[in-house]
Amino acid sequence: MYRIVIADDHGLYRRGLRLALTAGIPGAEIFDAGCFDAVISLLEQQASIDLAILDLNMPGLFDQEILGDVMSAYPHTHFAIVSADDSRAEILKALSIGLHGYIVKSQKDEEVVQAVNEMLEGRIYVPALLSRMSGGPAQHPPMPTEGFSVRRRVGVGNLARLTARQKEVLRLMAEGHSNKEIARKLEIAEATTKIHAAAIMRELGVRNRTEAAVLLQRLA
């Protein structure tokens, strides 16, 4: 029996996708998540998740690179993006970081079910619309440059974009606690703490925990 996570902050879309997958993949056990925190909790608590389908726009998930940390922590789970963005660049970028597929929200139910089946069987799914797009040979777009200088203007809005769990992790990071200590205090796995810490630093545009602490104090 397959176990699938559907992660999207729009409840209506989650319910529609659940109905389509329930009808198209009999016996599949499907879990819902409305934010990145909930996804990580499911991966941590539920054994053997076969496929996690994530919307990049849900709270706490700021860009595709964060998924690299998640994939490293849960190597036995396949990960895919579901998005309204059908641009060639976004699809190729998803494949270039090792995701197992990219589903476009405008696709028909039968196409989505076929995509999920292919990914569950270990194949990489690419939307048919990619092959219809104009242009030359596929080129992987450059990854964003990481570092403190990438984001020169960081304000309260960046903190507001963090999820409740990420804010808890940031507070403890700023107090000087290690990942292991944070995991123990919040009663989560150390790997989960590392994922949240990486997401926080990317969103705030800092290179390390010290810069995160200084920034938090400045914005506070």
C-alpha cells in the first residue's frame, strides 16, 4: 500500500487532489499538510512515506533548494512539486536538484494520477507540456547564489514569513543552542531541526547562526 503526502495551503486543492488519487490509486493512504511544518512532522512521525507532493507557495517553504535538505534527511521518500507555475525554467530547476517530478495544477486529473503512479514506481515525471515549449536544448538554470550579501534588505516581513515552528527554532538558535539541544527542547528529531535551521537562514539571507542572532536582535 502506497503512502502519499499532499502538501498545499489551499484546502480545496488538497481535497480535490485527494479525491483524484483515491479514485485512481485504490488502497493508497493519503495524508494532508497545510504548511511546511506539518510536512516535516508527517515525515518524522509516519514510517515509510513513499511520495510527498509539495506546493512551493505554502508557508515555510521558500524555494526549491530547501527541498534538498529534506531529501537528504528522508532518502527513501520521493519528492515532487505541484505548482501553478508551468514555466520551463521552474520545471527544469526542480529536476536539476533531484526531485522526482513536477505537476502543474492546470493538468487534468488523469494526467496527475499517471504522474503520481510513475513517481511511485521510481520514474521521473516531466509534464508533457515541457516538450511542447519552444526553445533550444534544455538548459539547467543557474542556482541562486547563497550568502548574506544576496539579500541586502531584510525586514520584519521576512520574519513574518516563517512558520510557528521556524520561529521557535530561530529563537533558540539566537540563544546559542545547538541543533541537538533545540531538538531536545522542542521534542523533534535533530534532522528536523537542521531542515528548519537551513530554511530560516535562506529566508533571512544569512550565512550562519551568528548572523541570524544578530539580525533577530536588530529587527526586534
